Amino acid sequence: MKMTELQAGDSLQTIQLDPVSRLDLIKYAGASGDFNPIHTIDEEAKKAGLPGIIAHGMWTMGNLSKLFTSYYEEGYIEDYIIRFRGMVFLHDTITLKAELQDKVENKLHFNVAAVNQADKEVIKGQIVFALY
Amino acid sequence: MFSETIGKQSAKIKNTVERGAVRKFAEAIGDSHPIYVDEETGRNSRFGANIAPPTFPRVFDYGDIKGLDLPDKGLIHGEQTFHYKRPLLVGEDIFCYSEVTGYTEKSGTQGKMGFLLLKSFGEDSSGSIVFTSKSTVIISEAVRREMDRV
């Protein structure tokens, strides 16, 4: 399916991630340089009043954009707007979604979200995909 | 204490979109697509090079804003946006800086929450903006009290 064939209301293929592991977050800490210990060390998360370590919001936001990666010859993400709404804990199963809201000239406006196993939105926002 | 930093900018810092850093970052977000990691795919693409994932600017150094001393713990990331003119190319230099664009406080159930708005910029070597990003950082009363003590 090409981006240009999508109609308003159509969705990109959703992706369900493997349950969040500590190693996922250690890897993201290393790759991003965000070593805030609430993402990797249990005691630090508890000290901060959390039940356990939580994923970096940017880890989830980074994952979500992969719904668009394979369309790189057609266009690029011009705007990526995210509100962090809920925490992602170890072993959560996150599903990534994007639905085309409308097309304005060469700009495709998507509503995007990552939801957890309880169907709660943990991040939510918009992507504007600009066609070349 | 944050209000005085509104309008202040950091000095530009030269960053390189390093191949190894892009590969590691793509892996960490579970998106090791050939357009990010495979040289031949990059060469044969419309860009003639590999590109970086849209949230890759998290990796860049934006320099320090004078008077803005954020703690490394206890901050909550509220919102994040990126605006691109084009994708980032692996191997290119990007000159990055940040500015404090706003600070407000709102009373909530857990005391006064502070909302710090930061805007960041990435320019190519000719001085053209490649991307801008905005972050909203939420600073709880407990964290601010902790900062006041030191």
C-alpha cells in the first residue's frame, strides 16, 4: 500500500511491541544519553514514588514513528507532536497506531497513539507526513 | 526562578549525525530499517545517504543555557514536538542550540506545578534550519523545593 492511496479514516498497519523489558530501557538510555535512573533502577523509581521503573517517554515516541519508516521514498515526517499521557511500566504491551485524518494538498494528517494492554493511550498526538 | 531564563539561548554546538549513533538509536527504538542502517540502501535512496529517525535529535548536545540549572531527576516530560524541513542525513554536521520560551505555574492537587517551555534548533552548515523541536518539562513543587535548598 502506498501513502498516496490512503483515504481519510484508513489506518497504517498497527504494530504490537514485545512486552517492555529492562534491557529495552537500558539500551534506550545508552543510545539516547538519557540516564535518568527512574528508567532503569528499581530503587530510584521507588524513591521517586513510582511502583517500578517506567519507560522513557521518548522511547515510546521513538517507537511510534516506525509506522512511517518504510514510506521514506514517498515523503517524510514534517511534524511530530506528542503529549505524554500515561506511564509505561515493565512488561506492558504497547500497540502503535496511526489513522489518516485528512489530506490537504501534499500533507497527510495522521492521528497517532501508543496504547497499553488495557487500551489506555500512553502517548497521543499528530503526525504530518509531507509527500515529495 | 525559571522566569528569569525566558528568552535566554545556549551557544550553538556542532553535532555530527554519526553512523554508529544512528544505528544504536534505531536499534533502541526497534526500528533498524535499512534506510537508517544499510549504506547501499542509503546510496540508492532519493537522499543518496542514510537518514536518521525523527526523534534522533534527542541525542544532540544543545549547549547550556545560562542560569538554567535543571535537576537530572524528578522532571516530567509533558509534551514534545518536532518540525522538519527535511530528514537528517547520516554524516552531516548539525549546529544545535536551545532557548527558554516560557515558564508558567499552575496550582494542582500536588501543589504548584511549573511548566517550562524549551525550543531547540538544528541548522545545517549553511545556516539553514533543518529541524526545530519544542519540549514541555513539568517541574513539581517537591523538585523545586529540592532545588532551592542547594
